[in-house]
Amino acid sequence: MPTKSSPSSGRVTVEFQPIGRRVPVEGGSTLLRAAQQAGLGIVALCGGDGWCESCRVRIEHGNVTPPTDSERAVFSPQLLDDGWRLACQAAPLTDARVSIPPESLDALQRLQVEGRLASVAVEPLVQAYDLHLSPPTLQDQRADDERVKEALEEAGRPGVVIDELVVLEHLSRHLRQNHWDVRAVLRDSRLVATLPTACPLLGLAVDIGTTKVAAYLVDLEAGDTLAKSGAMNPQIAFGEDLISRIGYTERVPAGRAQLQRMLIDTLNEMIAALCSEASVEPWQIVQAVVVGNTAMHHLFAGLPVEQLARAPYVPALSHALLMRASELGLQIAPGACVDLLPNIAGYVGADHVAVILAAELWNSARTLLAIDIGTNTEITLAAGGTLSSCSCASGPAFEGAHIRDGMRAAPGAIEHVQIKDGELFLSTIDSRPPIGICGSGILDAVAALRGAGILNEKGAIRRGEARTRETVDGLEYVLVPSGQSGHGRPITISRNDVNEVQLAKAAIRTGIDILLDHASLSAGDLDEILIAGAFGTYIDLTSAVAIGMLPGLPREHFKQIGNAAGMGAKLALLSRTALVEATRIAGRVQYVELTTYPGFQSKFLKNMYL
Amino acid sequence: MPTKSSPSSGRVTVEFQPIGRRVPVEGGSTLLRAAQQAGLGIVALCGGDGWCESCRVRIEHGNVTPPTDSERAVFSPQLLDDGWRLACQAAPLTDARVSIPPESLDALQRLQVEGRLASVAVEPLVQAYDLHLSPPTLQDQRADDERVKEALEEAGRPGVVIDELVVLEHLSRHLRQNHWDVRAVLRDSRLVATLPTACPLLGLAVDIGTTKVAAYLVDLEAGDTLAKSGAMNPQIAFGEDLISRIGYTERVPAGRAQLQRMLIDTLNEMIAALCSEASVEPWQIVQAVVVGNTAMHHLFAGLPVEQLARAPYVPALSHALLMRASELGLQIAPGACVDLLPNIAGYVGADHVAVILAAELWNSARTLLAIDIGTNTEITLAAGGTLSSCSCASGPAFEGAHIRDGMRAAPGAIEHVQIKDGELFLSTIDSRPPIGICGSGILDAVAALRGAGILNEKGAIRRGEARTRETVDGLEYVLVPSGQSGHGRPITISRNDVNEVQLAKAAIRTGIDILLDHASLSAGDLDEILIAGAFGTYIDLTSAVAIGMLPGLPREHFKQIGNAAGMGAKLALLSRTALVEATRIAGRVQYVELTTYPGFQSKFLKNMYL
């Protein structure tokens, strides 16, 4: 029987890496519980009994309880010496820093990889030609490039250019290895790869978010998604927010290259896993499309980001960029083109261009609003054939940050809150005992408390209501008393928590209002509001309307469209027309700067009201 | 007074790196003398007195005499410990391996960097626009790329593309550092660099030979050559001939990358030296043109070379290739284009395209023959508006190799030989005491011996002639008796030496004959024979005609045009028209394979006669 807790008591602090979250822990509590308290989902398939080995962590600093029998069975003495432990077995004895490897962290994070896909005719960016070449002789000494070009000309593709070194580097060997029978893969008039004849052509679509990375492996000819994958953005080790990461690149000379490398390494792992899942080879991937917010786009491409962190927040690059897999170190066909969609502004990036593409805003005759909610919320209005966008600093409240009992959307998070006839109803992710509250839960809670009259329109908690209590920080509303929570502490909503939600919802609503005002429209003119992103998928729209985050339109006017950015990337990958549209969209969009818009301040303050 | 020799005697062997030449040395003889005996020119400005410090070498292996006072004055104890010595002071006590650094080796090698330059209108490949941009504000948040593109449009250059990562990477910083006043440098419609306003634009022309590398720094607007430089090709450490180097790339997995790296490192050193000489900065170099034989071209670009070493000897690439300085690691403006001229065939490379360009064969109405003599000799015939080329395996005899007393064209080499009225006249490079015989000398010697009847038409030395002597290897003709040579040994011409010259001249003459035959012409139809290359510049044309290497035309039909390959590269750098012509030339040239040409064998055998 493993020992599950040490007898020592007292309070210590555990810092979890790479997230960087610190949590106070009662002595004797395991690292797994500490992580759950911190809102971090560590994989623990066996429920913490020490036999599934899935909760491996590494102690970087501090003392923990000695290894249990379970841990000795899992780790060699060398690994134990190196600090490797099972989070469900080890308990901190002192303040400690613990690193959670991605394989222990990822699985239980909700990562959204599927969304609404506008239907397109499959018309991939690459074309393949199976060539049967005659080998060179002393009578026919044409160079390898010339031989391939002339064969392509005979196949109806004159004027092909073979100018990429990585392609030329492999061409001579491929031709000879395949006995002069090869499948030539062209992007427009350029040779990007040679494969064995009849080899299927694969593509990769990637959406790089500040927190998460989503990747899709696609059959370019059939249009099917063969596999999809989500992972944490490894740059999170250098700060959860963009500004911290940009700061890192300014402080450390090789920092930018390091952040780029981490991202590419993670993508390469994802590519290997996707290909393994689909039983294909990475070199069959002959085309990729990548989107991300402007900072992620720049860090992925290796472009400078300092100017994104300070006014007037201009991108180094707005236009679409065509890179080669080899120059990025992406382990697919080395000559494969990697298309980065264009950026609209410093805080309206290529991911939002992909949203506009997937939501078909660019060619709609209707009046549509697309909102991608996150720490930064991008909004685009399509009206009368024109597109206008803005960016709102909505903050991380909906990611569970800046909220005292906030956490990411992981098991045990309160995701929905209702008060009916004075009675409180909660639901948690995976129906686990509650350990915190995630974005959709906090939104619901504020709406429910306001609906029940427990909050006033300014967001203050009314004194004397049931479940409220006085603390040194002011009044709190107790969602879960200590006896009913998963960690034995109460889960509460404070005035400050409510204020964070007010700031977030005011930012988003002010963005919507200003875009409408700029187009001389009102909310009633909107045919549809499309809500993209993981958070947007899980929120209760009634709550969002109730607190005034979204305009008060009938429910059928709203559509939750999931990871539209990833879907847009996939669209551009599968359709030449969509890619061309994507490159045009950025030029067509009018970017509206909110902070200098007339009346911004008063609009924002008005929208703070609940 | 420095000690110039050690008392020890006996014979030891010294191997010189990176050339790889071994030479037996009498004990007590200095390394400088040993190098001279090996035909290697080490810089010794003071004549070996130990005060000029120019003959620095490094002992890699073996024992030498202790450091002299002169050496202690030049080298720190650390450097002496590391094996650094002056070649004029140190004498080997045992077999030794000695490395000669380029700065000690190069200067006295005759490196040809100037040649005949066809006159062209200066019309460089890049154009510059001085831009005065308005800085971004919250009211004008255009991305950096967009701001530059719109300013270029206002300056009359719409549609400029900024798609190269290394350019974008530096653009944001350059704009801010230069307070939004920059000189934008365009190659066609692409931005390749941003410089301070009014900064002069420089270009680099490079000719990479198997043995030597020549580089020219050019003012792109004025057309002037600001500096020129020649260096040994560092790949020589892996074999003097191409086949050895190709073999190395096949044996060693990273060998190709290593050979490329060495070449780039040498070029970077040359660039730094050229810029220092001209008081300019390497980042001002915004365009480069590179030529070389097909193998050097491929190794420079990082392309596979195995297929060049075996029949049917096809290049991986024949077309012109446009690379970027950054992908090569060339330390000039990172976005600068590096144009590699096209290759005609496996043994008629981009350097010969440059010869055709410089010699204006491509647009001549006359019947011209251009010959670039080397280990491999390339010949092109221009007749009736068509161009035909061939490649002759002329061997290294004219580089001094395969000739027992042969050496490169360095001080002390016999460069000219005449026999007048039975009397022998010799001249050496720099009038130094003779230590060997270089290419032009051996050519003269064979012609003179044949003219004097000492050789018969088959190349055999007549028994009983003055200055002949019998050895175990057969009859020899003594050019310099032991008492008169610089090293105390006789310098002789053997039957084998004569045979090497016969093979070389037969190869060249057969090439000429077949090209003429292929065009249904005879030698008498030729208006001019242009002879390119370092060796071609120094040979005595009368001797070359006398032994039948060149057709017997009047002297005024011949023109020695120097390093025409380098000149062609410079032309392409300075003239957009010339570059376009160069890319066309390769496609226009008909390559004639000699070995399969009807009657090749009998023609070759006939041409062996003197």
C-alpha cells in the first residue's frame, strides 16, 4: 500500500513549471492535489493510486517526501536522483518548484481542434505529375533539372522552375533511387518535392495560439482530415501572456530564436505523432498553411516582435509570407511551401484572417459579426461588402487567470452556474468534485448573481445575502463551501473577481459597439453573430447576453463556430481560391483602433455596468 | 644572429598542408627551403633572414630545431607551444607535417585576378531608392512592410515584394535605427536590403577554380573595381583534383557540407579583406555573381556531385540559380542575391559561360575559338551565330603535376626555355635560382627539344645528345645541373614528362579539331583564338603551335585574355543585359561529347605526335 501523505503539516508553496503558477499547499498534500488546486490538469488515469505512472513530474527545487514503492517500481534510482516522481505519491516538505512535462499535462486540457468548416471545392495548392524519365547516357547528358523540366513540359506543364536548393539537393538522389520514375509535386510553377510515383499528397494546417497549438493532417487530394492534434504552446514557459514573451526576446539576445525553436520542436513532435496515427510519412507532407495571432506569427517566422509590445503596435509584416519547410526546420518535405496568412494589425493576426475565411465573412451579403474571444478578443464586422476589425484587450479572466479561484477548463472546474428560485446549481468538467472555476463558469456566476439580485449593476455584492461572507478583502459569495470542494477549501467569488469579468465584458462589448458605430449600424442590424474559439464554444450565450457582453439579440442570431482559425487554415490548405482570398482579406479589412475612437472612454465605462 | 640550420644531418620527409605535398629534405635544411623544393611559394620578404615574419608556419607533427631569437621575438611562448614557427628559421629533425596558413602561402602564387573585360554599359542588377518615411502612430498603424511598399510605390516602384525573411528580420530595426530614413535596395521587384540613405552599393564577383579562388569588389553604380583578391581553394586539403574531392563527399556523410563550409569561410575572409582594403563594410555588398566549374559550382551551392564523377557525368543543375547570401552563410547583406551562372555540362561549367560572356563569343559575327586551359580544358567555337563547346581531359601537367621536377608557377620555377644555335636559355620566375619547372616552362622545353631535334616526333629523347643522361627510368635531358639549381639537385626532363605533355596537348588539339569538324570548318576558317586562364596567359604561343597543341595560325590570330571567367562574372554583376545573356548562353550552346565523337581515338593518337 503506497503512503499517500506525509505526517508533516504546515503550509508550503509549490510553483509549477512551465506554467509558472504558484499555489499554497497544506503540508502532506500530494503534488497532484497541489496541481489541481492550481488549476492544472495532470494526467492521473488511476485516480492517484500510483499505478498508472501517468502523472510523472520532476522536482526542480525543494524537498518532498521519500519515494514510495510505486515510484521505485516506475523510476530507476538514476531517474529518482534526477528528481523524477509521481505527482500522486510525492508531497512537498518545503517550498518547491515542480516541472510538469507536456505528456503529463496536455491530455486533460480541453484543446479544441475541430470547428465549423465552410464547404469548398478541393483544389489543393500543389499538383502532382508522375514522370517516367529516360536515364542519362553519354548521348543524352542533360542535367537532372533539365531532364525533369522537359518531362514536365511533355506532361503539359511548360516553364517549371526548379530553383530551391533543398529540392535540387535531393532531386539527383531521388531520381536515381526511384530508377527515374518519380512523382513531381508542383506549387504553381515551382517544383517543391519529388516522391515515389502515385504517393498520396498530404498537407498540414496549423493554428498557433498563445496558449495552445492545433494541427491537422489533411489528404490534399481527397480533402479528408486524417488526424488532428492539440498541444500546449511550449513558449508558455516564458510567460503565459505575449508581453512577457516579447520582454524575454528583448532581454535575451538569442531569445527570439529560442522561442521560435521551441515552437518548431513542438510542431515537429506533433507532425510525427499525426503521421504515426495516420500511418503515413512526414515527407509526404508537401504543403502547409500556418496561422496565429500576430505575435505568434512573427515568433514562428523569426520576425522581430519588440514593436508589437509598445504603441503604436505595428507588425513587422502584414502581407502573406511564403516560406519553405527547410528554412523553418519543419520536418516535412524540405521544399514544401509553408504559407503564413497575412496579418491585419498588431493585435488582429493571421488567425483572425482564418476566422474571417472559415466564417465566410468575406463573401457574405449579410451583416455578420465574428468574435474570437480570448485574452485578446478580435472582432470583425461584415456589412455591405466591407470588412472592419478591431481588437479588444479583454484580459485573461476567461482563461481563469486574475480570478482568485480561477483555473483553466480542466476536470473539476466549475463550468456552469445557475441560480433558480434562489437555489444554486453548479456543474463541473467531468463531474469531478469542484476545485476552481473556469471562464464559462465565472461568466455564468456573474450573470446568475446579477439575475438573483445578489450583485448590483455596478458589480458590488449585496450585504446580508445568503452564502455571502465578509473577509479582509471584502464581501465574497461562496459558490462551494469548504466541505464540498475537491480540495477542502471554499470556492468563492469576490468583488475583485466580478470586476475582472466586468472589465473583460466591457472591452468586448465596446469593440462591438464601436465597429457598429463606425459602420453606422446598430446591433439590431446584425443578421448573425458568430462566436469562435474554445472559450466561445463553451460559454452560455444567455449569460453572455445577460451581463451585456453580447448584444441582446434572439438566441438564433448566435452561432458558436469552434476553432474557426484552424478551420480557416485548413480551408486555405485545401483550396487555392480560399488561399488567394485570405491574402486579399487582410488588404480589404479596415482596422479600427478603439483607444483613439471618439467616445471610447465613455462607451467603455457605460459597458462596465451589469 | 639567428641560427639558420641545425647540425644534424640525414634525410627526412616533410609533408606540407593543406597542399598535401611531401618532399625529402636534407637534415639541417630549413622548412622554407623544403617548401621551395616542394614547389610551394612561402612568403619570405626578407629573403630568409628571420626579420620579416611573413613565413609563419605551424608544425603539426614531428620535431624541428629549437626556436631562434628571431622566433622568440615574433611568437609568444603559447604560440611556440602551439607549433608556430618561422619557416626560414626552423629545420626538421625528424619526418614532419607542416601547415602553411593562407597568408604565408598565397602572396607569391601567381593568382590571376585581372583579365580582359568586354566593355558594357553599367546597368547593375540592383536599384536603390532613398525613402523618407513617416513614423507609425496610433492613427497610422501600417505594418513596417506596408509602409515601405507604399513609399516605394510613391517613388515610382509599385508592386515591390518583401518576402525574404532575412530582409524582414532586419527591416524593423533598420527603419527605427535610421529614424525612418532608409535606402531601399531592390533586385527586380524584390527588396534585398535596407541601408542608410545615400550609402554606396557594392557588388562581389567570384570565380571559384579547383585550385584558386578570385574575388572582385565592385562599385555597382560607378562600375569600378575597388579591390581584388586571390586565394587558394581550401578544398585542396581534400585533394588537388576534383575526383578526390568528390570521392571524399561519397566516403564521409557530412563531407559535402564540409567542403562547402570551407569555401564559404575562405570567401568570407576574402570579403573582409577586400572591404578592409577599400574602407567599406561587407553589409554594403548587396549583390554577388559566382562562377566556377560545374563541380565547384555544385559544391559551393551544396548540390550533390557524385554523378559528376562517373559516366555520363551529368550536372544536378544546369540552369542559373539565384540564392540568397544568408542561405549560403556569405557575410554580405543577408538578403543580397547571389547569382550562380548556369552550367553547360558536367565538365563545362558556369566559369566557361563567363568566359563566353567576357570574350563576347555569344554575339560575335566572326568565327572565334575560346580555350580555357587547365587540368580540364574547355573550348567553345562561335561560328555562324551558333556556339558549340567541348571539354578535354588535358590533365595536370601544365599545373606542374605528374612532372617529376614540376611545380606551380612560383618563384624559382623555370617558366621559359629556349634552345638557340644549340645553346640552352632558361628564365625563372622572379629570376630566382631554379628549383623546378612550371607549366609554361615544360611546354617550352618540349617545343625547344623537339625543335633542336633532341626529341623525335614520338617524344623519345635521342641517345647521345648533349645534356642527356641515362637513369634507371630511362634517358633524361638535364635542364639544370645539380650545381646550378636552387636546391642542389639537377632539374631534368624525362621521357615520362614529355609523354605527359603529349597527352595534354593531344587532348586539347583533339577538342579543337572535333569542334571544327562538327561545324564543318577547318582551322584556317578561324578569325581568332582567344586563350583564357592563368596558364594560357603565360604560355609561349610559338611553343604551343610548335608542338601542335594549337593550330598553326599567324601569331596575330591569337589573343591571351587572362582570367576571362572572373571578368565574365564581373560583367554579369555590372550589367543586367549581360546576366540575362549569360543565362541564355548555356541553353544556346551545343555540347559536343568528344569520347563518343566518330574518329576520336584516331584523331587523339595522331595528335600525340610532336
